[in-house]
Amino acid sequence: MNVDKKRPDDKLKPGRPPVRAIYRALYRHWGPQHWWPGRTRLEVVVGAILTQNTAWTNVEKAMARLRREKALNLSVLHRVELNTLAEWIRPAGYYNVKARRLRAFTRMVDKEFDGRLERLWKLEDRVLRDTLLRVHGIGPETADSIMLYAAGRPFFVVDAYTRRFLGRHGWITDRATYDEVARWFTDVLPRDVPVYNEYHALIVRLGKTTCRRRPLCDRCPLKRWLPESGDGG
């Protein structure tokens, strides 16, 4: 996948990550990831909300329960009793909170778009993102996951894995904002949905396999960029 449509990495400012070189290193190491898990646009939205503060394996259990209940459609999610919805998504953790967040999303679609998701997806990029961000419980990461994987718009997703590997390599501090980190990628990469999709999936793979809470830096495809003073821990 071509990530070299914009300026070369040697024009990046000192201290900024070599965005395309990182992508190439990850892609050579692991290849294509074929990711985001979700059969429909609505499933992607539900998954993006449920995955907050939990592992995807827990989300999969909650999604399986929703499928068994034939609840993965907007009407059921909107009209079912909130405590029943919470019980269905219990495996995802924080189930009462997440049930309210799912309901906030379905309420927005029902009230503003006559309950029709296809009308939501027709919004212009920035209007759509702003609309999502107005929903209770949807922050930038969740909104951009929905933008990228459900709406098919070129918005780069910054998650905990992204911040972790950037921080360990000395490219960001804890003070870096979500939008600042996202711009480091979007300022360099072409505005291309498959590239953003693959890049984020590769970062998730990195975070799960080598750049863990206790890092395995000797196995990391990005180890050549680690600061000389340490192992990234």
C-alpha cells in the first residue's frame, strides 16, 4: 500500500516520528491486517462504543450476545429497556455506562435523522464528526473510529497503543493532545481510507504483541528508533 504520496520523511521536523518509514516497517513485519471487526456499519458503531476501556475479546462476547438477541439493528437498540440492553452488553464492562452511551447514539439518530443511519452518513466530513462528538460518551477516538471504519472517511484514529509507542520512542510527551498526535500522521500521509485503516490496525498489532505495558523491545520492528538510553520501558 502506497504511503509515499506526500513529502519525504527527511523533511519532517527533528523529533517528529518518521511516519511513512514506521508504516513500512510495520507492514513488512506483519503484512495486511484485514481489520476492523464488524459486519455492518452499525456493528462498527456499537463496537467502537463498547471497546472503550476494555479488550476487544470482551467486546466480541457482548456483540455475540447482541446477535443472539437479534439486537444489532437500530430500532431494537433504541427501544429495548435500558437495563436489558445493559445486561446484554455486560461482558464489555462498564455495561450500565455503555448502555446509556449506545442509547444516546440511537436517540440522536432517531431525533435528528428520523432513525435512518443512511441519512447520518450523508453528512459532510466535519459536520459528521462534530455530530458524533455531540453524543454523550463519544470522544475523539471513538468518533474517528466511526468516521474511518463505519463512514469510510479519512480520519486517523489515535488510541492508547499509538500514544504508547510514540511516547516510548520520545516523539511525544503526555501533554500532546489527541488532535496534535493525529495531525502528525494526517499532515504526512495521503488522505486515503485504506492507508489509515491499515496503519491503525498495524499499530494495534504492535501494541498487543511487542509494545505492551511491559515492552518486548528486542522483538519490535521499530526498535531501531528507540532512544539509545533505554529499552522503551
